[in-house]
Amino acid sequence: MAEFNHYSVMLHETVDMLSVREDGVYVDCTLGGGGHSLEIVKKLTTGKLICIDRDTDAIEAAKKRLAEYSDRIIFVNDNFKNVRYILDDLGIEGVDGITADLGVSSYQLDTAERGFSYHYDAALDMRMDRSQPFDARTLVNEYSEKELTRVISDFGEEKFAQRIARAIVQRRAEKEIETTFELVDIIKSAVPKASQIEKHPARRTFQAIRIEVNDEIGMLRGAVESMIASLKVGGKIAIITFHSLEDRAVKEVFGSKVNGCTCPSNFPVCVCGFKPQLKLLNKKPITADTGELDENNRSRSAKLRGAEKL
């Protein structure tokens, strides 16, 4: 089993964006390897940090890594879409900052038995929360060709989505698809050889299946709304995305809170009464610098967006 050591993408940019106060209350919605949490909790004295993750392995590993600061941390094993309910249960009305890193952790990718990676042969799984019944094996063997095409095209942005979906359906008619390498072989058979040279042909399809299994896009808008609702006035939110659909969802939710009035442009005066709720901290997303990209190529698609509650 791999060690739980997730490379924290844009670590300092993210923590700096939160403007952490020593007596503030903060939430790391995606604890992962605990990198962002560690930098936040180091800045606290009387403040608190709530660390959320739906992966029990992440929680247990982070408890050890952050043991020195345990008096300032509350660990919660849950989905970050429930952040408002989590804070209500803790008796916390509002927080000073919230961050979320939406990328899959290096640990999950590198632990073969989790079934996230096309580099290791393992049972098809890809669940971040291993208590949920729906996994990659179920998806691959039960989704229709049309549904598979949609998932691979929308979430993987794979131009050979239909060919891959058809190949999956044909192969499973002979035998249920059970392992990552079986799926990799099917994808390779469907993707033209010329398109397999620069990048692994299964990369986009595996990403798409992981996103669908964990409902990463479906829950995101509501989750971001809940994060914003959980901020105090002056509180800050920083979100790192790794997929164009994730980034678009975050951008649109932020944008809906920045603009305030929703009246048609030809109305002489505002009648909706909506006021701006957020101020953007960066109009364009921040991306990893060349130094970080040299250290961690998984940062290449990362985008950081931040906002302040008004």
C-alpha cells in the first residue's frame, strides 16, 4: 500500500488566499494528505480547523501527520457537500475561510487496490468513499453504450468516446469486466494507434469514470453554494479544480454571487433586490508555476479561484 503523501497543489497560493488569522475558524473540505491543513493549522493559536474527507484512509493518515496540532483540529469523515450540516452539528454558525482541492490524491492513484489508476492491475473500484455500493465495475458493466459515451465524452473530453463505449459493451457481452488492466486493454483496442503515442490512451476514460462514480460534478454546485453560505462576512474561499467542468461550475457559482442584481438590462431600476454576496480575489484562475510543474506534473490542469464574502 502506498504512503498517504499527497502533493499539495498551489499550497502557498491557496493558504495565502485565505489570509489565515490565529484565532479564526477554517475548513479544509478535502483533507487528503493534509498538506493544506498543515499550513493552515500552523498559523492558528486559539483558532480551529475542521478537516473533512470521505476517505477513512485520509482521515487516519492525517491524524498522525497533524498529531502535534490535534488540539486545534476537528476531523470529520463525511462528504464536503454536507459542510453546512457538519458545521451546524458542531455548533459553528460561520467560518473565516474554506478551501477545497478537488483533485484525487496521489495516495488514491498510487494505491493499486483502490482501482483508480491505469498503471496498476486491480479490481475496478475508484470509490473515494468505500462504503458506497456504486463503483467503477458496476458502471462499466451496467451502463448502456449511450450512457458510457456520455460519461467518457463529458467528463473525459475523449474524442473516441463512442468507440470506447462500443468496445466496452462488446467485450462485456463475452465476460464481465473486472479489472483495471482489462479495461485498459479494451480502451487500447478502440483508440487508434497514432493517438496512443504522447499520452496514455486510458487517461481520459479513467478520469471520466472516477468523476461519475464519485458524482464529482453533480454535487459540486450545491457544495460550493453551501461553502459560501458557511462563510462569515469577510471570510474567504479558495477552490482548486482539475477539470474544465469543475472550473466552469465554480466560476459560475462565484459569478452568480458577484453580480447581485438579476434584473433584465433594460429595466430602469432594480426590482429583484439581490445584492452582491462575493468579491472575487482573482478574476482569472491562478495556475501552477513552472517550478511546481517540474516537481508535480499532476498540477498541469489545476486552477485556483478565490472569493471573499461581502
